[in-house]
Amino acid sequence: MKQLLIMALLFAASCEKSDSLPGTGPENGNENEYGQKYVQGKVTDTKGNPIAGARIIVDNTIYYNSGTTGSTDVNGRYKIPVELGSWRVYAEIDRTFNGKNFKKLEMHPDKDNSFAGAEGATVNFQWKLQGEKPAPMVGFYGGTVYLYPDSDNEIRDSENIEFTFTPAGNLIDGNPGSVIVRKGGQPQTATYSQVPDIPIGKYMITAKHILTGKALKLRKSYQGDYAPGMTIEFEPEYNFCYRCTDVQFSDQ
């Protein structure tokens, strides 16, 4: 009887071990018992909740268009086998917001997302609505507002115009936003005549010239009449830019 009990325990242990096959077992480092290396981690939203179905791209940094993809499970976790070489891992999601399809929204890695395939890696990602993207990505997580003065304006220095963005409903992540007060970018910079990095959402905006204190009138560029305030929405693609919109201002 004692021997039968011992055999049963050994059989149960062997079954438990065999369940830990590549990609199915617990997260114990970046290598399984067979020596296969992995990149793994978790993708969460702006509140730290797991995102299921996020796309994971594992890209070879030397050979163009050479890599693999995967997705996160219901717990927001991913685990993808990798071979020898130099790799980067990215995460992205698609979201529909106010009837518009925003595709390939990049998630923010918790550390440098490059790694050696011989070592594997653990890289976690979180959805950020604003902030500068780390290299090799470029730009900002938020949207961009392009600024255009009316042709009859005396005021043209958008770097001295203060724009107030008041959310009109929840942001793209489904959570309330907050009032943002920003100026246009400085001359001779990449953000001149722009207000970059505004969380994707719908806003009521007003504008004031800081040097003169004059309230400006606004409209969509070359469309409709000017008004003391206007509502803007970001577009997934618009006039050769992504996640952007435009505003024309007048001092008349």
C-alpha cells in the first residue's frame, strides 16, 4: 500500500512537470527546462488593469522585417519564444473612439525594449496618453494640434498664445481628462506652430495672446466662421499627419 502511494505521488509530480511546456507554464524566468528563451511580460491600461489582445511585435534589429508576433492573454500577459540574435519588443493596441478607428497605439515599455535572444527578457508595457516616446520610437503618445494664423492677423506668434483645452467627455481610454493649458512650440523647434502631446479626446478650446491679454477667435482651418471657442476632435489620419487636428486663430 505504501509503495502504491509513493508511485501515485511520483506520477502526479511528473504530470505537473509535463504541463510546464513552452508558453504554458508559470513565469519562472526567461527560460524553460529545455533551454528555450522567451521574451515575456504584461500589458496594462492607464489605470494598471490588464489589456487582453494587445499585439506584441518581436523584431530583429539587424534583419529587416524579420521577427514574430503574438498577443496578450486575458490577464494581459504574453510569452513568446526567441532565437539567438538581437531583438526589440513592442506592444500596440487598436481603439475606436467617437466613431474613429485609432490603430497601432503604441504602449510604453518599462525599460529599454532591446535584448539579446541568448538571454531572453521581461518587458512590461503600459498605455500612456501623453509623454515622449522612447527611442527608437519617435514623437509623443498624445495628439498634435497644428496652429495657423489668419492671413489678416497682426498676432502671429503662436508661441505666445495660451490655449486652454477643456475635455468634453471621457478620453480615448474611457477615463475623464483634466483641463490643459499650453502654448504653441517655440520658433526653430520641431513643435513650432504646434501644440503637441494632448491626450486623445474631444475638447472645447479657447485661446489668449499672453503679451497683449487679447482673447482670440478660433475655427477649423479655413472652414466656417470664427468663434470665441471651438470644439476639436483628433483624427487618426488627417492631411498627412496622424492623431492630429488643426486650429486657425484670429485677432480680428
